[in-house]
Amino acid sequence: MKKRITLSLLSLTAAFSLMSCSSGPNARTGTVLGGLGGAAAGGIIGHQSGRGLEGAAIGAGLGALGGNIIGGAQDERNARYYRRSHRGYY
């Protein structure tokens, strides 16, 4: 039981420390949606081996990280498009 709690807290700490890599609106939304989807998928996969909470914690961390990366990339594309399309209109 203690090992499970330690692993869960370690996974959540790692996820929270990596979530602020990008801070645009799509990155934040991607982080939340990725974390929820990853927790659901990890919980289902972990349940098959009798470790649903650990699977959910690991899935949430990985999903949040992936969602943040994808959302941050979308924010960067939007920023490049905005800079390119509004050049010279000052």
C-alpha cells in the first residue's frame, strides 16, 4: 500500500512539474484533456493487472504531458500565423 501511494505521488509530482512547459490557451486545454483521457485509459489498463490507481496516475501524467506538447505546438502555429498575417498593419 505504501509503495502504491509513493508511486502515485511521484507520478503526480512529475506530471505537475512538466505541465507548465507551455502556457497558451491550447496548451492548458490540452493538458487538462490529455490528463483526463490518460487517467481513464491508464485506469482501464491498470485495472486489468489489479493496479488501477497506479495506472490512472501514470496515465494522467503521460496524458497531461502529451496534451501540453500538442496544445503548445498549436499555440505556436497560431502565433506564427498571427505574426505573418498582421505584418505591416501597425
